[in-house]
Amino acid sequence: MNAKTGKLALVVGIAAFAILPLFLKGYGVYLCALFCVYLMATLGLNLTVGYAGQMSLGQAAFFGIGAYHAAILLKLGWPFFLVLPIAAVACFLVGLLLGFPALRVQHHYLAFATLGFNILVFLIMRNEATITGGPLGISGIPRPSLFGISLDADLRYFWFTLFFTVVLAAILWWLLRSPWGRAFAALRDNPIRAESLGINITAYTLFAFAIGAACAGVAGVFYASLLQFIEPSSFQFSYSLMMLLAVIVGGSGRFFGPVLGTVIIVLLPEWLRFMQNWYLAVFGFAIVALMIFLPGGLLSLPERLGWKGASK
């Protein structure tokens, strides 16, 4: 597939997904919007894990930080388009503060550090009831309006979320094809060689980690407005695992890997609910089988089949 055909297929795919909710009921529209929200977070995590080669188990914490920023500030009457960059910058800065000491360790040690951070943030959200509402959460979170048009309707909010998901993906696409992106790939493939070429390993890795955190913060803002209610259990460690699984299942280090992975993690369980009590078992078995036979993720399938020109 050449570049022109690939771009055309991408545009057609986005357009098809944009009109899909027109044929769905209310819950189907909600799932499409939820897919966009989680995709923002997993795209950022893919930058950290797939391109910078750092294992993070704290993405749900940054997701929650963004969501609580949105919940508190939007209820105070702050405009959505001011809250969005505030949440992104806040998560970026927290990512820097966490990343600077945490990135001095590698692999499973870094995973444990981010895991501990996720648990700490979850406990703060649950126990600081005067700020976060505690276990009862925060309700009545308003949705934004655009040029005087209310986005309270689910379909309008889905299109709004989809637009920003595409914008975020385009920014990451540009970043990964810039000299920064090539430096990230060099760090992942061979850190020693990258350092010998003059790449500041600490700075680039920290930058990738913080950008991934900022993406999760942006996703959290859209999540809070989508549900119009948040509570701590939505940001516990299991959700970090779910996001990491989406990256790995789709194809870590492949730009469109999180797209397929998020479809599997968010939508497949819903499609299997007709199996009632068995659907989680079937879902888990499918994930295990995929990891055994396609350890490189779904996007590694063309390479496993020997197809030439398989795109990353």
C-alpha cells in the first residue's frame, strides 16, 4: 500500500466512523465516544511504551488527574477550552516530577514506581473528600458548548470528541516523524548507541513520558464531560493495565496499534455480553491466545504472514 492509498483509506475510515453513530442507539453512541476518549490516552501511552521503550503502569492516574481538573473547574464555571490546556499542562508537569526520579530506574523497576504512583493518586482521590468528593465522586459536570451550540446531545459530543482525537493523533504523528520521534526510536532500539550519537537519553525519555501523561490528562477532561460524573474507582490500577494491554494488543511502537487495541479492549467486551457470565472468560482467553500467537500485536499479522510492504 503506497502513501497516497494509505491516506485515502485513513480519511475514509475516519469518515465512516464519524457517521456510524447515526445508525446506533444512545448506548452505541456513548461507546463510540468512550472509544475516542480511551484512544487519546493509549496514543500517549504508546509514545511512552512503544517509542521511548519505558514501561508505565500509571496512565490511569494521569487520566484521573485530568478528569478531576475538569470536574472541579467546569463546575466552577471555567470555560472548557481553558480547562483543557490547564489539565494537559498539569499532567505534563506531574509527569516531569514523577519521571525525573523514576526514569533513573529501568524496565520492571520503573513499572513498580508508576504502579505505586497510580495507587497513591487513587487513595488521594478516594480520601480527600473535600476536594474530590471521595467515594461519592463529583456529579453534574457540564458539557461544553461550541459557538453557542450546546454539546449536551450525545451525538454532538461524540463528533466533538472525535475531532479532538484526530487533532491529537495528528500532533503525535508529526512529532514521531520529527527529529524528536527518531530520537525516541533510537532510545528504544539501542540506548547506548543513541547516547554515543549525542542524544540526551534522560531529556528525551522524560519528554516522552511527560507527553504521554499530558495525553492522558486531555483524555480525562473529555471523559469527565462525557459521563458528567466521576468517582475514584474509574482511575484505579486496573485501568492502567487495560490501557497498557490496548497498546500491546494493537502493536506497541506502531502508530495505529492503539486504535486496534482500544477497539479490542473497549468494544469487544460489549460485543461479547450476549454470552452473559461467560463473556469475561472468553475475552480473557482471546487476549491470552493473541499474545501467544501474535506477541507483536495485531499489526504484526501482515509481517507474520510474509506480506511485503506491511505498514507500521
